[in-house]
Amino acid sequence: MPARELEPGWWRLPALALAAGVAGTAIIAVLDADRALANAVDAWNQARGGKVQDNWWWLLPYHLPGVLVAGLAVAVVAAWLRGFRRQAAYVALVVAIGCGLLANVVLKDGWGRPRPRDTVGLGGTATFQQPWQPGPEGRSFPSGHVTVPASAIALWLLLRRARPRHAAAILATGMALCAWIGAARVLSGAHWLSDLLWSVVLMAVVAAGLHRLVICADRPPAAAGATAAGP
């Protein structure tokens, strides 16, 4: 795995992620898919006694992000001790800034979007807010749980050239975990569909931006062509 690599088109991933986020949000809003999915899942759950979320396979995803963070911490320390300090710092920063600071502090605490279970029609009294509408209170936007497996994007960026099969497997596993954990969070009434979408978008932007700043920070522009064409 190269310690430093420069890619002139590094901005394509965050640009594509943001475009997908905006387009997906527009589609969700037009179809009212946030409320439609939340209501459908709640009705499905209530028809089965209202306790489906208490099954272990839906409880496990709530705790899984903590296990993943612990595993990443061990991997980061191991990489640091083996001399891959730039890569270790990169992964640590992606998790700390993306999952921690931006998702759980800046947005969840500052945006104020009510959770589904706190809104009218789903057991609460709050008014439904679109993802672009800051609310008076709430911690729905985005899903902090989903940002953790979405950090697989950072590992994919690190490994995609030297070990493309491993990188693809890691990314696919991360996205599958995003889907499972996201489904569990929707089932529990904690998040809207658009919350999950923007959790992945956020991590793609953070991973790509930090990859450019940390991994490619001091590579001279003249090496761009050679690096882009390299393994």
C-alpha cells in the first residue's frame, strides 16, 4: 500500500456523493418516502405485537457500531506500530471527525430534527421536519450508528489500488452493515430513511477530503500522472 498517492480527481467521490444525496433527498421528499416508510414499518411492527425490535437480530445492530469502533481502534494502533502512521492517522481522523464530531455533535445536537417516534402519528407530539429543515429539538439527523460502518469508505480508499479485491470486499461489507443497522434504526423509530442516506454521504465526503489532506498532502503535483497510472 503506497504511503502517499495523489489523484487529481479526488473530488469526484464527494461530488458524486453530494449529488446522490441531493437527488435522493428530492425523490424521498416528492414521494414522502420518509413518513411512508416509517408508517409502514410501524404498522408492520404493531401487527406483530409491537415488539419486533426486541428480537436479538434487531438489537444486535444497536451495539454493533461500538464493536466496530473498538475493532478499528485496534487496527489503527497495530498499523501505527507497524509503521503505517499516515494511514493509521487517516482512519482515526475519519472516525473521530466524521462519526464523532460532525455526525454526533455538530449535526445531531445542532440540527434538531425530531425522530420518527417523537412525531405526530408515530407516538409523539413533534412536527415532522424534512432533512433540510432545522427543527426545535431532536437528534434524528443523521444516524450516528450508520456512519460507523460507512467509514469502510475510508478503508476502500486506502486499499483500492494495492488490494482491490480486499477493498471491494470491505466496502461491500460496510454497505451491507449500513443497510442492516439502518433498518434496525428505522424499525426502532429512531431514524428516517433520509437520515441514513446522509450518514453515508457525510462519511464519503469526510473520507475523500481527509484522504486528500492526509494521504496525499505533500505529494508534488508533477507526480500526479505517474501516480494515477501506477498500481
